[in-house]
Amino acid sequence: APPPDARLDAPPPDAAPPPDARLDAPAPDARADAPPLDAPVDAPADAPPPDARADAPPPDAAPADAPGQSDAPLCSALSCPSGCCAGNACVNPPSNAQCGVPGAACAPCPMSQRCTAGVCVPEVCGAAAVVGSGDLPRLTADGDHFVAAWRAGAHVVLQRLGANGAPAGASVTQATTRPALLLDVARYQGGLGLAWVESRPTSPTYGPTSSYARTYSTDLVAQGSPQLLPTSGSNWDQSEELRVAAVGGGASFIVAERIFTDSPGYGQRYRFGLFPAASPASHEFDFVGTGSQSQGAEPRISVADLPAGFALSWLTRKDPSYNTPIAGFDAAGAQLWRVPTVYQFAIGKAQSVTYDGTDLLSLHHWGSWRNRSFDPANGSAGSLLTTLAYLDWPRASNAAYVGPYHLQLLENSDGDLYTARFDATGALLGPPTLIVNRAGGDCSGQCARVAVTATTIGLLYADGGTIAFLALCR
């Protein structure tokens, strides 16, 4: 029986259509204007094709990395307020290699200039001032002035200089018993520390070179007599390098030496003494067997003053590793820590250590610069940072911290002088800058020194028998 609500005349559900029914006729209740059930429906004009991915861009959209179509802002003074623009990239901070003011295109500075506040400026502020005649120039800062020392004939000359290098007052000569071979000077709290090495005696008998230290007041008045730094080496000992620096926050000064010796074997003895002292003592801090050949006068020792002591770094040139150790000492000269090598196979001749008030920074050139920071308290090392070479095996005359960067004075194989600047991590801030094209040729790193005041970087150099001063832009 049909369901109770079924129409009495309705055909059964499975009944065949009447003989005259059209197979494609709409259902009885369909709207007259409705499309057939299987007819395609017109899509909206902006609808994607049926097989399009839901997240696909519209067909006429530019690729995400198409030039000019990116949503990234163009480099401008607004998006790059402290750097310059290298294409669409912001270079911050600018450097000698990429220099420019905010929003401007970066460009390299000439070799005689450096980048300061986005502008290429001369590295040298003013003309060279001739201060004397001789060789082995050395320089230390004293307030807003400088004190220069150099060798004139057999003796040592001291001269105060103004910020522009002009002599201030009369020079003073420190007489020597035998010709001076090496010398250096440093400002410390008690005045000036001067040290020099006199040549070996040959009559009536041979003997070692003699190393002396003497204190001067800042107005160049000698204090007491020269003090001999005793040696326990051989009569054949020949001092080949001498460094003087303030230590212990400036409370005293150090005289550090590298000595060619035949005892306890042929090689290099490294030692230091602390002054002023009632009874100077020699602290031997390394011996390196290098054979019977002299290692020459190229600088290999560097000293950094620390508030309660000092740090020493030095090149050993010892086969097969050629290490560059660094060590920390207290104010009395006791070793607190030592790192056997900053960089192994370090046969380069340019190495120095500086202190920025927080960390020690070892700057070492071996084909390229391989620099590393150290904790002055315990010697824990930071990461090794390698940067481009630029110069062919230079010598590092000396170095200084000139906040916020570290400055290294370099001499190339032709004797020309360059400055290289590094940030706190040891990254090189652009190519080194040529400062002086010396006529005198190779000088083994002994022809120039820098010192820093609050307003000036002073450079003292020798060329052709003339001692000259240049003020570098701070």
C-alpha cells in the first residue's frame, strides 16, 4: 500500500515514465528558466580557474623577487640613517671600502684618506714637522703633548713636542758609555721611563749588550742614575728588540727584551724588568731555540697596560709551529695565565696586542689578519676572526687603542708606512691607509711609532736621517 500521504494517482517510485515523456524534460517542479542540472555555471569574472591553487598569486602578479616589485623599502636616508647605500643594501657603519653619508651611494676612499662620519677625509691633519736628525724614532703621549726620543750618533735624545709636532723647549741628551743600539720611551705616573741598549764591549774582553733604564720628569729632568737590567746569559748575548710601556695602570713601566743568545742554547731569550726599582730583577718569560742565526730587529714583542698588571704577546718563530703566545701578569710581574698560541703557524711579522678597557685584542698578520680577543682576567679566548690581507707581509711597528677602534701602525717591505683600523671584534675597517711613502727603504719595523692624546694621533718617523712628526686625524 502507498504511504498514507501519497497521491492516489502518483506512479510508483520505480515506474517507467509515460510513453510520451521527453527524456531531457525538467522535473515537474523545476523553474521554467532554470538551467539543466548538468549545465556549467558561469564563474565570477575574477574567480581563479577551476584547477588553480588556493594560495596562488593572480596570473598577472609580478614574481616575489622581481626587481622593483618587492615590498622591501628602498635604501634611503630614512631606512639607512647611519650608513650608506650599496644598491638597495644599507652599509652600517660605513668603512674605508664603502663610505657615504646616510642615503647616499657608498664609494671607496682613496688610500691616503679614511672614512669619518660617512665622509672621506685626509688621514693626515697638517704638514710634517722636522724635529731632529737621527734614527730609531720613539714616541709617547704626555697629556695633550708628546715626548719624542731617537738615536743621534751614539747617544739618545729626548724632546717635548706640541700637538702639531713643534718642539716645546730644549732637547736633552742621554749620554751612553757605548753606542746605543736600541731605545724606547713611555709615559707613566712617575714621569717618563727611558730605556736603551748599549753595544757589546770588545776590549779588553767580549761581553753581552747592556740594557739600562732611567726615569725622567715630564719636563725632561733626569731622576737618579741609569739602572742596569741584570742578565744571567752569555757574554755573547745580543739584545735585538726593546719595548718600554706603562703597566699596572701606569704605576710603573716595563722594559721587555728579545735577546739572541748561545745559552742555554742558540736561540732567543725573552725577558722583562719593572721600573723604577731599588734592585731591578730580570724576569725570563720564554726561550725559543732558533739556531745560530740572528733573528734581526723586526718587532715581535707587544705590551698592553692593564689596570692591575699587563699583558705580553710575542712571536716565537719556533719550528714546527711558529706560535704566538699571549700571557697576563700582575703588577709585580707574576704570570697569571698564558695561552700557548693565538694562531698556530704564525710566521708573519705583524703582531700586537691592545686593551680597550674591557678586552685584549691580538692583531696578527699571517698572509691575512687573524685576530682574536681575550679576557684580561683569565685569558679565555674569543672567536678567531680572519680578514683580508691587503699588504704583503708587513711589520707592525706598534699599536694603540683609539676609541672606538684599534689602530695598528704597519711598515711594508719598501719601508712605507700604513695605518690599519679594527673594530672591537678585530674586523678590519677597510683597506689600510698609506701615510708616508718613505724614500729610505726597508727599515725592519723600526722607523716609526704612534702615540695617542685625547685630540691627536701622533706619528714620529725617520726617513733619510731626518726625524719628522705627523699629526693624524683622530
